[in-house]
Amino acid sequence: MLPRALDDPLAGGTLTIGASRTIGTYLLPALIAAFRKETGHDQRLWISHTSAVCMALARFELDLALVEGEVGQHALEPIPWFEDPLCVLAPVGHSLVGRGVLALAELEGEAWLIREPGSGSREQFFTLIGSRLRHCPVSLELNSTEALLQAVVAGLGLACLSRLAAADALAHGRVRNCLWRFLWIAVSISSCTVTNIAVRCSNVFSCTVSPSTHQCVDRLGEANAADHQPSKQQQRQ
């Protein structure tokens, strides 16, 4: 949970949090609800793709950013926060479902559903899968994780998404997880604070940041390590 920061004179303000779409949709709402119940503190949440969130933080428009993609801004220093395994998702009746652990070569020629440019999910797909296939046709490009899941359900192609995003669809049998031999990949969700920019750019300007912003990172990590650590059975699914 987020901290009380009772001794912080700036804690009465509004904390502006930026998040990439997967985190902002599937992870942060419950954490923010718990924080408000505990402290009564107000927050604003701005959700966009990873690149846009990082740019907003670099412009000091956000106090804290939580992203699952590569942090491309040199002024920002990412702090590893939480790991989320990637899944290759297929429609229920797809020919790859039920064939056991797949080799990467078995994904050759399959149509893929991908996120829009600037998305961390898109970046991870091309780094870990797309760039390793000789033939990787893109069926559809979407700027919403939920729309991408619905496209998988409709049989428009395969998708590579985090287990966090796919958990509900997998639990209700709407999609299937294709096990593959390449890697059990864990996506490192990173957090950055405006303080990092102030330190890196201290020769240009300085700013004052509430200590609660620092504490948010640590406390969020502790809460998620306990609540979202995948079991051995989940890792095998």
C-alpha cells in the first residue's frame, strides 16, 4: 500500500501518478483504493502508453510513473519494482492449443495482434518474439489491451501479453496460454520519480519533492510482491 507520510508537510496535496495501460488498468485501481481507505489522500491517475508516460514525467507533469516498457528518457532512472510473466495467447480452438511446450519455430507464420507504437507490450513482443521469427505477419494493431484480448477471442490472431493483463480471460476460459520453450519471461515493471530528474539535472535546476513520493515506490513493491507473486502452478500454465 501507499504510505501515510504523516510527518510530510506536502502530503496534503494531490499525487499525480502516470501509468502505462496494463498497469493503470489491471493493477493500480485496487492499490489506489486501498491507499485512499488508509489515508484519505487524493490522487490523479493518467494512463497512456509507456513512451508518453515517460515524456510526461520528464516534463514534470507527473510525480510518479509506473511502466512496463523500456524507459527511453535519459533523464529518468528506472527502479525495478515488480515482475510479470509474458504469455502467448491463442483462441480456444487454435491448432497450437494443447500441443504441449512449443518451440519458437512453431510460431512461424502465425498472425499476430500487437499494440500501437510507443507501447511497452509492443516493444517486448518484437524484442523477444517478432525479431526472432523469419515470417511474422501482423493481423491487427490495437491501442487497447482489452481490445487486443477480444481480438484473440474472435480468432484474429495470437497475442503476447503479460499474465496480469490476461489473468481474467485465462481464468474464464476465453483464451488459452500457449506454453513455449524459448523462455519463461518476466517483464520488469519499473517506477520512476521526479526526484530522479532533479538529481540528474541538478546543474540546471532543482525542485522539492515530497518524501512520500519516494516511499510510494517501496511500499507498492512490497504490496505487490505479496499479492501477485505467481505460484509454481501458475508459472507452468
